[in-house]
Amino acid sequence: MYCFPSSGWFFVCLKEDQRLPMPMASSPRINSAPEKEDGLIGKVFSNFVNKNITQMALSVPDESFFPVARLNKCLQTAAKTLSAGGTGYDDIQGNLRLRKNVSKWSFTWGGNLGVDELVTTSGAMHAISLAFMALTKPGDRIGVESPVYFGILQLAKNMGLKVVELPTNPEFGVLPHDLESLIGEIDICLLVSNFNNPLGSCMPEENKKSVVEILTQHNIPLIEDDLYGDVYFGTSRPKPCKAFDKEGIVLWCGSVSKTLAPGYRVGWMAPGKFIKSILKLKLFHSISGTTVTQEAIGLFLENDYYEKHLRQLRATLYSNSLHFIRTIADYFPEGTKISRPQGGFVLWVELDKKWDTGKLFDKVLSRGISIAPGRMFTLQSQFHNCLRLNYGLPWSDKLEQELKLLGQILKEE
């Protein structure tokens, strides 16, 4: 039985024999040449706006989970409050109201970030792009988790970086001793320390502290994507690596794209000692962010709407995760392994080695279901028998039947 403040009690019974084992820790090859591009990512996302397909492939909660009416009111207020209705450019560093409230929010996890330490961006990927441009040159080696969000892989590849995929534990992420053993192979590091996409792993605090110490000792910057940290299922928000950064080597990146309003394209970063380089790049590339939406999100945070929304979102997502895990345990074939994230909204499923989930994608798409094949989350020849599922969808009889259908298709082979 679990209690979420202001959201009620949830009771879920999972028999021990229904609990599937966790996926294996990854063992990527170091200095492996990237696999040839096969167009899988484009194929998967060519249908992402199709309302007739159940979008288990996406890594964003359903639109029905967002507080649209409250956001609309904040937008209206923002347009009235801002000079010229928000049609002009904002300060290069970003909307002051938004930065003030992100600064205030950072005190909940021990970041204690000042307003002048923050730069607003057009989402977390924009922040990561700025960090790549500021800190790397073609040929540099970037260490990332394996598996990792395909957008990060594609960005690194397009910028001429050599991707070094690090061994990753499905529960605890990159372990400090694995990072230390490969420290000579990387020039920069990018980690999703809280509820990695797609594994859902979360680094223990001691590991985060050790990782920051190791990277600081070797003067290696860490780009930290903390996009999912607010969607935790425990009693308190897990600290990001940034909370242990004493020398300014961590570039902490966040946004509301996964929790509140993906279409607003509002994000931020705390670039540490690299802030001057980031501001220079932002000036050249975008000058200013979206003035009205940044002000609106600043208002939303300022009035404590965000925490109330998050409490309900976390309760819903946690309940959904248990529904998904139980249904998969009941209906998927023997030998299936599954992650058990303590936050976020994606599950990583490992099937028998005989499966190619790229081919499975085609089969289930014809039945109105979209999944994310595991090959999308690596540049190497691995994870062909894995898939990522989004449980950030309204739980219903229809969704349960579609999961059962997915299991039935797997059992028929």
C-alpha cells in the first residue's frame, strides 16, 4: 500500500512469482565502430501524431495528464504582464521570473542555484546542444549510458563526436568503478542520473558523489540531463549529480517537456564554470527564448501549481507502472525481463535472444500499436531483442488488451 500526499492511497498486490527478473546490465564494446544507419528511428516516429495508434513508443506522458486550463490562464496572464504582450526579445540569459522560480525549486534537492547561475533554453535538448557546442570539437570522445536516448546519440554523431557507450546497470545506472576504469577513453561525459531513458535507472546518492569526484579529478565536464528527476515514486526527489558539484564541472539541464508542456519548448541549464561560453553560443544561435511561454511557466512555478500537479502525475504514473508490469508478467512469454523504475514513465523490456524488435515493430504497428525497438538506443549491435514501452498513457481496458495482444504475438512465434 502506498500513499501520495493529496492523491490518496493505492493498493496493488503483485505476487512474488509474477515479478519478472531485471534486464541484464549492458556490456558495450569499447572502441566499437558505429553500426550503419538503417532508418529505424525515422520509421518509428513517422506515426507519432497518428491518433489511431497507441503510442507506447513515445517518451512523454499523454496530453490528458497536463493541466491545460491552468496553463492557459498563465499564458493569458503572461501576455498581459509582459511588455508589448511578450512579442519582443527577452534577456539573453532568459526570462527572469522563470529563472527565479527554477532557482527556488533547486533548493528542494540541495542545488541552491542562484538566479544568475541559470540560463533558459528551448527545452533540455537545446541545453544539451549548447553544451556540446561549447565543450567539444569533432573527434572528441563522449561517454554515455548504454542504452541511452537516441536523440543524444544522433546529436553526438552529427557533431562528429565519438560515442563511448559505458556499461550500465538497469537499476543503478553507470557504476563509479566502471567509469573510473574507462576514464582514459573519454573527454566529456553525459549522464541521465535520475530515471534514465530508456532503462529507468537511478544512481544512488553515494554513486553520484563518486562520479562527480572522479570527473572533477580528471577535469572532465559532465552534462547532466535531469529531465525526469521530478517524476519520482519515493518520498523525496533524488538529488542530481549537480548537488555534489563543487568546481562547476557539471552542466545541469532540465525542462518541463516531460512533466507539464512539451509544446512550450521551455528548458534551462546551470552551466557552472562554462556559463560565459554558453551565453555566447545562445546569443549567436537564438538570441532569446520564447518569451510568453517562459513567463507562463515562471508563473506556474511561482504559484505552487507545479508541486500540486506533480503529486497527481506521480501517483498516476506509479499506478500505471504497476499495471504494466503486472500485465506483462501475466501475458508475455517465459524468459521476459523487465525494468522496475522508481520514477519516470518508461519500461525497458528484454525478450528472448531470438527476437528482433525492429521486425516486431512492423508486426504490431499493423495492429495499431507503436513500440520503440531497442536498437534505437545504441550505435552498436546490441539490444535487438529489447524494447521500450511508455506507461504514461491513461490506463484502460483497451490499453490492457493491447498489452495482452503484444504478449500473444510474442508467444505465437
